[in-house]
Amino acid sequence: MNLFYAIFRFIARYSLAPLLLLLLVFEPQVKAQAEAAPQPQPSLEESDSTQRSVPEPAQEIHSPTSAVPASARLQGGFLKRFYKTYAQELHETGTNEPEPPRRIPPSPLDSPPFPSAEWTYGGTSVIGATNTTNFPLMRALYAGPHGDAWKASGVQIYGWIDPGFNLSTSKHSNLPAGYDIMANRLELDQFVTYIERVPDTVQTDHMDWGFRAANFFGIDYHFTTAKGWLSQQLVEQHRLYGDDPVNLYGDIYFPKLAQGLNVRFGRYISLPDIEAQLSPQNYTYTHSLLYNYDPFTQTGVIGSVKLNDKWLVSLGINGGNDIAVWARGAKPSLTACVSYTFNKGKDNIYPCASGINTGKYAYNNVQLYVNTWYHKFNDSWHMATEGYYEYQRDVPSIFGSLPTEPNANGAYCALGQQRCFAPAWAAVNYLQKQFSKKDYISIRNEFLDDSKGQRTGFKTWYTEHTFMWGLWISDVITVRPELRFERAYNMPAYDLGTKKNQFSFAVDLIVRY
């Protein structure tokens, strides 16, 4: 019942229902006006020539629908076109689509089946590559009466629904695992809607701009919530389901600076990490412990400059990790990252320092130093490895009398200490094998040492191991079943602190629209 209630609540309040209603009302009016308008009569000269009576098709700008064959063009009203896109997707693989324009070396990976074809970095779209989608909603809009206007604007509206289910040896809670925190239940993990325009970073002639407004609804908001961004839903009201405006930013692209500079301002995903909050961008359904307990978003300004095909540098200032600049506890913080690609594109390292300030205890004010290494063995095998060290200073002791921040843990300080230094360090490896354009496996192994228990709530070190199979049923539907085993070594941490071991089967279903 939780899943169906969550879906209904989202549709009623936050989804595309208003947009669909406008389209249903507006499109018939446009069609009626077009049909009522007087049609020009061909001249006698034109009627003598069949070739002249049929205008030549205009040259299309590049868009996700330009690869759709003419025989598959969608007809009818918006809802009918929208429905037909899914029928087409069940029979199409996308293999006939032309390669989108790019001015950088070829992508190291295939997507699908992998979440991204690039070695990922944050703070900007991939500079020098086309960043567009081919989701059903935009295909339906492109085929409508305003299709050319949508294409010319560059604005895209799309998203996904991601329910998930798990069977676990725990009875009450899967924490510290994530994001499937509720044991043995079917839940709506994410219902996400994007409205965005991505700057054209392939061209080098003129400045361009972009933006993204993203609403994130579901149980996963427990991990993305940032203080000051509707955070009362979690930290005060303790809702199981909530909304999070996880992205709200603008982009300005300067093509003449080096090989391209993108400046992003607003709330954006924090730069480092193999994983991401957004389901389609991950190898696996569940997340590593490493990822669950590092920062998720920042609010500020970040500039990313591509120096050449090997080097990209990002530098920014923000209000701290997972906090709005206007919220109590925000402080000027530095983020700096360097991406270096080598070995003919088969390797990439990506060191970052994220949210660096005094490190004094506040809402998720962790000081994060992290490095990621991607390596491609051959056309079917590649891996991604990440390690980090993070800490906070002056964290209140769980044995003392000082209060802690809402939705934030204290530390297992030495007896007699009111505050202490609370570090954590972790490492994770993802190993991927591609079988076809539609499926792959991912094997994850990791280690986390929560030295003072400030991150997970338990002073222990952990290991976690996951085996996952990713299958693309179509270009818009993905299923990811997995098996996962994890252990807390120094004290019970699972099932509300009653178990050291946890074994689970989990699966999610991503449906893009």
C-alpha cells in the first residue's frame, strides 16, 4: 500500500499532471486552428508539376528524434503519441541511431548497457559531447504541433519512476545499508522529473547557457535532503516519503576559454564519486556504504574548464556539504577536483577535495578527500575504484550532555570528553562485465571504517559484497536484481543494532518517461 499511495500522492501534487493537462487542452486548439485556416491553392503552373506541389523537407537540427525513421513518426494527440513511444521502445534497440556529434575522443564504454558511456566527473555536462536524451515524453512532444519549437529551444522534460523490493535477513531496518532502508518491503524509491536545457558544448563559436530544475520524490529523499531545502520533512516531521528539489541550477558555457569552461550556480550534485543519487546513473540498485555516508549535494558556484583531452579542472565555492547557503551552519567552503585521462582513454583518475572549511561539527559538514580511478581492461571488462578519508571536528559525544544536530549522529568519544575528532575512511571497487548491448554484471566489494561511529551511528568497521545483473528490457526500461552480504565487525549495527550480519536480495525497475 505504501508504494501505491506514494505514486498517487506524487501524481496529484508534483508530477507532470499539470503539464499533461495543458498539452491535452492546448494541442487540440492548435490543431483546430490549423484545420480551420484557409489553405493556399496551387497555381496552374504548380498543379502541372507533382514535384513542385510537394515541398522539400526542411533540414532537421540534431535531436533525439532525428534518428527515428520516417515510418515510425508518431501521429495523433499527445497521449496517443506518448503511448505509442512505449510500444515502439519495446521493439527498438536504438542500434540504428547515428552517433551524436562530439569533438572529443570516442567514449570508452557503451551506454546502454552501462549508466554512462563516459568516465564521469561532476559540476558540468560532458564538455565536447552531445548531452541529450531520447525518452518517450520528448519524443511525443517533438512529434506534436510544436515539435520544431521544442527542438529549437533545447529544453527537455523527462524523468523516471523507480520502485524497488527487497528480502532481507533483517526484520525492521536494512540500515546502515541503502537506499533500500525498509526491510522486506516494496517501496517507491524515486519518482523524478527533470526540466532542463543542456548547453551545447560541442560547438566552439558562441557562449551558451542551460539550466536544470529537478524534483525528487520517494523514500530515497532520506539520503539527499540538504538543510534548508525543504529539510523539515525529514528532520522535523520524520516523513517516510518526501520531496527534494535535488537540482536547481543554471549553466553558462564559455567555448573560447581553453577547450571550454562551464560555470554552474545553484544546487547541484557534489562532484566526486562513482555513484549518484539518481537511479539511472548507477551500476547497481543498492549503494555502497562508502557512498551512503559521504556528501550528496552542494549549493554554490563551480567552474569546470577542459584544458585538453586529458585534463579537466574544477574549482568552486559553496555553503558546505548538504546545506543551503541561507541555513544556519552554512559557511564558505572550497571544492576542487582534477580529472586526468590517459592510456588512450582507458584510464582516468579523479582526485577531489569537497566542502573544505574549518571542519567544525555541523549538519553533515564532513571534510571529504577522495580519489576515483577508472580502468578499461578490454571491450567487455572495466572497473571503477574509489577511496576516501573524511572527518568532522568537535563532534558532540554520545556519552556527554551536548546536543547533536537533527538527523546527524554524535561520536563515540573517550569517556570524559564532551567533543572529539571523528574520522572515517573507506574504499570500494566495482568490476563490470558487458555481455551485450542490453545486459552486464557488476561485482562490488568495499570496506568502511567508521572510527567514531559518527557516520553510521555505530563504532565499527564494515565489509560489503554485492553481485548484480543489469538488464535493459528496452531503451527506457531497466531491471537490476542483486544479492548482497555485509558485516559489521566490532559491534552489531544491522536491524536497529541487533545483528552483525545482513544478507539481502533486492531488485528495482527503472521506467523512464
